[in-house]
Amino acid sequence: MLCLFATIPAFAESDWLLAQTDKDVYRTDQDMEISGFVLNRGLPEVGIKIYDPDNKIVGAYSVELELDDGFTKTVSLDSSSYDQPGLYLVEF
């Protein structure tokens, strides 16, 4: 089953964060790698939420920042939460 994940394009930028995914399109049972860099470090970690096409939270993660203020999180898409086709939103 095909699942699309936003960010579309697979890159986000704000005044405090740069982030990207390793692909633009994912299928159920794949892994999605989210990586980025925090520009204005205020906390030792970044929160990540993933919403399904119905705007329901299907994943919430707290990721510790590395010494260079970067982060990487691999999310397994093998859960039934990711079976619905459509656009998923990744929020930081």
C-alpha cells in the first residue's frame, strides 16, 4: 500500500529548525528516516509528531540532539496506523 508523507517537498525550514526525510514517498513496512538540525538550541531534544490523513496522531517521539545540534530518527512504518493511503504530516 502506498503512503505519502509530508513534508512536500521532503524538507522543512523555519527560524529554529531544518529537517528532511530520506524519501518523498513511502510504502507500509518501510522505514522513514527524519534528520535535521536545530538552529537555536533551547532544549536538549526535539519533539516529532506524525499525523495521518485524518489528522489523527499516529506517532509521537522525543529525539535527543547530538553535540552538533543535529538529530536523526528512524520510524518503522510497519504498524497498521500507517495503512491508510494519503498524505501524512510530520510536525516538529
